[in-house]
Amino acid sequence: MLFADVLGQEHIKKHLTQSVDHGRIPHAQLFTGPEGCGSLPMAIAYARYILCNNKEGENTGGNSACNLKFDHLSHPDLHFVFPVATNDKIKSHPVSSHFMEEWRSLINEQPYCNLYDWYTKLGIDNKQGQIGVDEAHDIVKSLSLKSYEGGYKIMIIWMAEKMNIACANKLLKLLEEPPEKTIFILIAEDEEQLISTVRSRCQVLNFPPLSEEIILNSLVSAYGLDKAVAATIAHRSNGNFNKATDLIYADSEDLQFEKWFVFWIRSAFKAKGSKSAIHDLISWSEEVAKTGRETQKQFLNFCLDMFRQALMLNYQVPELVYTQTQSEGFSLEKFAPFVHENNILDIAQELQEAIYHIERNANSKIVLTDLSIKLTRLLHKKAS
């Protein structure tokens, strides 16, 4: 991964390269930004710039053997940590080193990947990955050794908010006083989920979403799309390059989520005076509950976004709406009047509570059925 491969974020590239060129490299940094903003590709390009002694703000002119190792993410002084769980291959005590082959494959295919893509790659969608205390032991052990090439050692922790308390507490001392020439790069989508003692030990670098223009130009140059088609996809992606690439191949999980959402909304509207619609809601809850917990959480976050988009339409600000529905007979414009100031806060709260309970291993079928019945009442509330 080169700086030239990272989309946009020019001010961050300049800041990072200048800090290296002037010998002012923080020992612990936190790259935080929304999905698809490029924080992971930037971290890899930054690590390459440091370890390979590349010059002049680009990954060129350095150690050619080192650069070749980075092409395959196999540099011995570059370490990765990411959320994991047991699967068919690893039955107990899973740690990142067990899954490096899958990790390299995913980065090669989707450098702007999200957590859902990673769990799908591992086949653990029915479980919730985490960075646990076993991982902390591995980090301490690997960083206590001398670097292979006599320079820096770099530890990239992706989705650092998935560290559990035991792991985070074990790493506090190491983050505060790491061994000489050791650099931590933590990457998080939700900085607030990290415990404050970890955040306070890191220099924070905020990544904004990508602009539509940057995504559009990338889609045209990399995929050969017509400019009008690329413009539509760039608008719908809402600054998320991972979503933009999903939309190109029409393999976005959002397509399935939209089908569930539309059926759910229609059944909720009918349920006020129809027993059969209640059965539909129960059947819907059972169908969604059969999927993995990460899929359920992703879907409920998708629902939150759809309600927000409908509210924006209802409040006459269509320029903030980027979703284009594909389901026959359903449009956000017709749905929008039912999402208003009298029910949006309650709807958002119920969805967030459902996500909270699913994260904590509550019975998904009961949680989703309860949510469906509450949604039926909330959608029939009248606007002021």
C-alpha cells in the first residue's frame, strides 16, 4: 500500500510524512474516522514510509527489499492486530497471528474493508469478534523482542474499539512507555468506545469522510465507469469508498437489508388492525434472528440510517438524502411523512436499545419481536 493508493486525505498524508522527515514520530497514535475513509490503507502506507526509509512524501527511493516485503504485507517488523473469534480452523484461544493469511487476502482484495467484510471472510458472522487478553499477551511478547532489521517495530491495531477491558488494561503500560523505536497505530471507527485511559495515551488524528469528487474520480479511473453512473454511486456512498465498491458489483449487504426493512415497515403498518400482519412480523423476526449477531447489528444500524433519511425528506432537505431504494412500490418520499418530530426520537432509542441487547447476547428473536410491536405503535403516531 502506497500513499498514492490512498484516496484523498492529502492534509493527513502531508502531516504524517513531514513528522517522519523531521524525526518527530509519536509512539502511539489513534487514527479515527468513519468506515471507508481510508484510515487502514493510510496506516499501512505510513508504516511503509517509516520502515523502508522512503523519502520526499512518497513511498519511493527507500529500501527496495523492504518495499517488496510490504507489497505482500510480510515485513517482519510490521505487526497487525484485529478482532477475531473461534471458527472451524481455530477452536480455542484465537489471536490475530492465527489468521494472517485471511487478513492479507482481505487487504489485497478490499483495503477499505469494514468489520462485516472481515467476519464474513473468517466465517464467524454468527459470533462477535473481539481483541482479548490472549492478544495482549501476544502483543507484549512480540514487542519485547528486538526488531529484525534493527529499526522501528510498528503495531497496527485495527478496530481498536473491540478491545475488551482486560486487554486494554494490560496494554496501558506498554502504550505509555513502549520499548525503544516501537510505534503503535490504533485504528477506530468509534473513538468513544475506547476506554479513556487508552485514548489519553494516543495522539488522535481524525479522518473525515471522502468527498464525492474523490470517489467519483477514483471510480472512473479504476473501474472505467461512465461519469454519470460514477456520480450516482459516489453520492449514494456518502463518503464511504467501501460502500461505493459494493454498489459497483451490486453485492452490498444493503440490498438484502432494504428487502428486510421494506417488508418490516409494510407489516408494521398493516398490524394495527390485522392479526395476519402480526404473524408476518413474528415470522420476520424469526428470519432475521437466524442470521449472525453482527448481521443483525449491521441491519439495525441500516434501519437507523433509513429513518434519518426519511426525516430529512420530511423536513424538506433532499440534498442530505443519498439513499436510492430499489424495492418495487416503495419510495422514501411516500414513507417520509410517517417519520416526524413526534416519533423519530423514540424510534431511534428503540433501535439503539435493540442493538445494545443483541451485543450482550440477548435472545434475538424476542428482541426483534418486541422491537417490531413497538414500531407498529410508533409509526401510527400523528405529527404535531
